[in-house]
Amino acid sequence: MSCAERRNRLRAYTRASEVGQYTYCARAWWLGVVQGVPPANLEALEGGQLAHRRHGRQVVAYHRLRSLGYALLAAAMLLSAILLWMLTRG
């Protein structure tokens, strides 16, 4: 069994980036995925991966901060309700 055949048997799915690559240039997809030829623009690809990781961390931080904001808003509303209740009881 050739290296390409083993690689194809191990892969159970196709990545979205591969679909885009195939749509852009089927030959480049075939060379990279089936034949295992590395791309010539490795530096640019690594830069893109770094940018995606950085963006992913920013998205995670955004969601954490948003959750914290909702928690603080809920706490402020609860404290306001308690204060209002205490003031109305005299």
C-alpha cells in the first residue's frame, strides 16, 4: 500500500479549507493532499495560522468578558432589589 493510499484510508473527513483549496485549484489540492507535496508558501501559511490562533484567543476572551458583564449586571440588579426592599420596609 502506498503512502497516499494509507493517508486516504486514515482520513475520515475533508476540511473546509481543503474544499476551498480544491475549488480554487484542484491540481494544487491533489498535489498537497493525495501526493503529499508541501506547499511553496509555507511562511505565508504559518502566518495565517498564527493570525487565526490569535483571533481565536480574542473571541474566547470576548465571550468570557461578556459572561462576566452579565454576571455583574445580575449582581447589581439583585443588590438593587435588596436595597429597595430594605428601604420600603423602613
